[in-house]
Amino acid sequence: MLAETLQDFAIKYSDQIVRKATGGNEQAFSKLMSLWYKRIYNFSYKYFLNHDTAMDVTQKTFISVHKSIRKLKDVTSFKPWLYRIALNKCHEEERRMKRRKWFSLFGANEDSQQGELWLEPPAEGPFYNPDQSVDDKELEELVLECLSELPEEQRILIIMKEYEGLKFREIAVVLNISESTAKSRLYYGLKTMKLILEKKNFTYYGF
Amino acid sequence: MDSKLLYEELMAYLYGEMSAGEKKQFEQRLLENPELAGEMKEMSQIKKVVGQVKDKEVIDPFFFGAKGTGTAWQTARIIGNSILKPAIGLAAGISLIIILGYFTGLHVSTDAGYLNITFGQSVERSVTQNDNYVNTDKVIDIVNVMLQEERAYQADRIDNIEKNFSTRLTSGYQNQQQEINSALTENAVFNNQMITKFVRQMQQDNLEYLERYFELSNSAQQQYVLTLLTEFSAYLESQREEDLRQIVAGLSDLKENQELQKMETDQVLVSILNTVNNQNN
């Protein structure tokens, strides 16, 4: 899915920058952040489907990275290390949001606010009629909505593999599971996606 | 698709994480197994649909790097879209100060390096010039003196570096010259030995060549003379035989002529005898 952009290319060959950043070079850290900011934001966005939460998580991720980057011994493992921090921050944020919802005196308001995190199911539209052309934006929203309905362990696999382009070996490191488990979770994730899409009467017209 | 291994392979193939050999083998299985091929097609379709989600663009924030602990950095923090909040806060603070200043008669001024903040009526404050007071001119003077000292120090350093460099260059050149000379001397001795050996070897070789040449030459000449003598002897023999043939032929002719002459003589005698007989008759 990821088209090779100049930024992706720079990310691929960012070992030198990571090495400098681990040595405490602030300029290198700044460069590293500008390289990876978009990726971590998009990762967080697909996890929460909310811009503000994704921004918060991204910032917290980079604060954490800045705190502990000197402890990173192997620069080649930077990518899985970074995503592991980002995933931890996502989990923290999720817990925090649940606590806030639980203890809030204005539960109803919180609910409605919480509801904004997830996209509303699209009203009857082009997805329900294969003869109508499917607008890209609407298709994107539908896919994200289906993604949000997946179990967390399958959702995270699809995000990491399909959108972030991590290797199975890297995903295994991030999630502390075997490569084999990563592959099977992705397989079941895609299968479940198919079922959810079918439930929403989506047809593969044009795919 | 019951086999766990099979769908692991399916995922590896779908996301291009197979080696060339594994890929080829798997493609062969896809050709042989229609069920697997169907599963693959289904997975490709769903992957394509999932892949329709594009990245959201986001502007990465300014980063104010602060040396020290993470906590200090956190205070400096990343400023993203939330840059508006502190900006508004700052503006509100300044506005509040201005309004309060207006109502309380706040007066802020600087005088000879002092910051004066007064409320209500401004009070003239006598500023006594102190010898220790550092004004702009003094600062400029200090800076100039420091600059001159720094320039002099740098010039000295450059001189020292040049001298050191020159000394090192000269000594290095001399060392290299000595090394080259000693290498040349060593090589000269070695070369003489080599040349002597080479010449000796060459002389030996030449001698062998000449001996061989003469041996070959003598043998060839002997062979040639022998051949020549044999050929000459054969020639003489053939000439002698030819001469003998010619002599025999000549003798034979002579004998024939003699017989012919004898016959002619006989005929003449017969005719004379006939003539005489006729005359007598």
C-alpha cells in the first residue's frame, strides 16, 4: 500500500541519523522526528480514528523516544523499537480514556465525545449498490470503520503490515510473538475484514 | 485451508516476504491447487480493498531540543497544532498586564542598565554612576581587547603550527632522502650481482647455442657434400654411357658407310667392266 516516497526512502536509510540521535545529538533527533512523525501519527490515527488523540499519542511517543533513545543499543532495531513505544502509548491512552469515561460525572457527554473517536457507520450510500461508483473517500471511511470493528490483535496486525509496511519479523518483535503467530493473526484479520465488509453489503466490484 | 503452514505461506507470498525459490515453489502449488488459488485471489482482493486507505498528511512539529533530562525537554515540548493554545495564553497574559498597568499607573522604564517598574506616579530615581558599572562602551572596549588578544593568540598559534609543520616537513624530507639513498645503495649491490649472474648465464647459453650450431652445421655440410658427390658420380656415369652410345653409333655409321662405299666401288667396277666388254665386242 505504501508508495515509495522520498521520505520512505530517507526512513529506509536513516541508520546514521539514529546512531547520532542515540549519541545525544539533538539535531539528529529533530531530523529523526521529522522523518517518522507522519508514520507514527498515521499509525495512531488508524488505531483511534481521531486526529487529536493521534496527535497526543504521537507527541507522547516522541517524548518517550527522546527520553530513552540513548538506551537503544542496536540502531537497526530502531523501527520495531519505535513502533513498540507507539503501541504502548496507544494502550496507555486507551486505558486513560476508559478511566475518564468511567469516573466522569458527565458520562453521557463523555459517551458522545467518545463516539467521535469512531467513525459513524455510513448511511445508505454507494457501498450498498454496486452499480453506483464508489467514491474513494467513502470507501476509505468504510474500510476504516470495518477496521475499527476488528479485534485489537488483528487490527494492530493489519495496521502494522498493510499500512506501516513492517516485516513479519519486525511485527513479531514489536508484539513479542512469533512470526508464525503474526502471519496467522493477519490471515484471520483479513478474513474477518472480508466478513465485516460483506455484512455491510460491500461487493468487490472493480477489485 | 486447514493447514496453518499453508496460510502462513499465503501471507508471506501476499506480502512479498518469500525467497525466489520459495516463491517459485508456491506458485507451482497455486497452479496445481485450485482451492489454494481461490483463497489467494480472495486474499488479494481484500488486501487491495484494505489498501485503499491513504496516509493522512500531518505537519511535523517544531522541536526545541533542550540539553539535559527528559523532564526539561518535556517542558520545552513539541509544539504541534496546539501551538495556538500557548500563543493565545501568552497574548491574554500580555493584554492583562497592559490593562492592569493602565489602571494601576504602571510605568516601566530602563535607565542606564536599570529596569524601573513603578505604580502610580513615576518617581525620579537618581542613578549614581559607579566605577563598577559596565556600560556599552566598556563592553565594546572589553570585547575589542578580548578580540585583539584572541587574534594575537591565534596568530601565535598559526606561527607555531607553521614552524612545526615546516620542521616536520624538512625532517620528513631528509628522512625520505636518506631512505631513498640507502634503498638505492642496497639495490645497486643487488643489481650488480644480478647483472653478473645474468651475463654469466647469457655467456653459458650462447656457448651452448654456438656448439649446437656448429654440430648441426658440420653434419649438414657433410650430408650435403656426400649428396653432391653421389649426384656428380651418377652424372659422370650417365655422361660416359651417353658418350659410349654415341661412339658405338658413330662406329656403326662408319661401318655402314664403308660397306656402302664398297658396294658403290663394286658397282663402278662392274660398270667399267661392262663398258670395256662392250667396247671389245
